[in-house]
Amino acid sequence: MNPFYLLTRKFLFYGNCIFVAALLIFIAEPAKSQEPDTVAVGTVVHNHNPRKAVLFSALLPGMGQVYNQKYWKVPVIYGAGGAFAYFVGFNQLKYKKFRDAVANGTQDEVVLIDGRYIPSENLERGMNYYRRYRDISVLGLGAIYLLNIIDAMIDASFFYYDVSDDLSMQLQPVMITAPGTTAALGFQINIGF
């Protein structure tokens, strides 16, 4: 059986186990006391935790975005991750075929690989080509994973960020006075966020 297939199955199995464990640990709420909840008027209670978002995204990519209620990012993460995973598998398969042809050390001038005739002097170049792009694809897959975690952390940090419509600029005349000089007329700019 293909070792890449077995590795993928093990990864999915253990990933699902970790996902279920995380759901049981972090989403289940502890028992609350019978005291009534009281909050002073005007007090804002923030229960959105960036650490939870980071942990969720680390356990299962996209779960932190769901926690942050940014559902549209999940298909982007899985689309990019799936593309890089496809290229890892494709380049690994081609690399193995060229590596086996080089290892066999055929004395033929031409070798048939995937229906194409490859000159024997180009076999090592093809092997290096596919190995290089396999490694770049693995780096890209890792970058998508890290960007997923960073994005979840930043979104969770700015979850309660106030984006109001009061973005104003006021220009006012002002009298500028400095010790030892005469007063001067100027303008003051107030920018409200």
C-alpha cells in the first residue's frame, strides 16, 4: 500500500481524535453557581479569548476562524492547503519515478516515464527538479498552517475593536502662546476615532 496514503489516513485519524478532545475540553462549560449574574450598567464583558482561537486553529485548521465567526475564511484555508497537499503528492510521485530510474542505472539512451521518453542524461535533472518543488510545496503547506494560526489570533484580538462611523476631523482656530514670544494665530486639527 502507498506510504503517503497510510500517512494521510493516520494524520486524519489522529487529527479527528484531537479535535473531539478539544471540543470536549474547551467548549463544555463548567457548572455555574446559583448566584445571579450582575453586571454594572455600561460595563462591557469580553469573553472572546485569543488563546482559544490559536489553540483551535492549531488543532484543526479553520476552527479558530469558526470561533471568530469568520466563516468565509475556512474554504480559503482548505483550498490553499489542499492545493499545496496535491502538489506535495504529485511532486513526490514524480520524484520517486525519476529516483528509481536513476537508481536502476539503465544503460539505455531513453527511459519511459509516464508515457514520455526521457533521455538518460536528463534523469538526474528531473529528479532534482521534482525534489525541489516537493520541498517548496511542503514549505507552502506549513506556511498556510502558520498563517491560519496567526490569522485566528489577530481576528480574536480585534474581535471587540470599535469600528464606529464617527471618523471625523475638525479644524479649529487657536491662539498659540509660548514663553518669551508673542502670541500667534494658528489652526488646530482634531481627529476623532
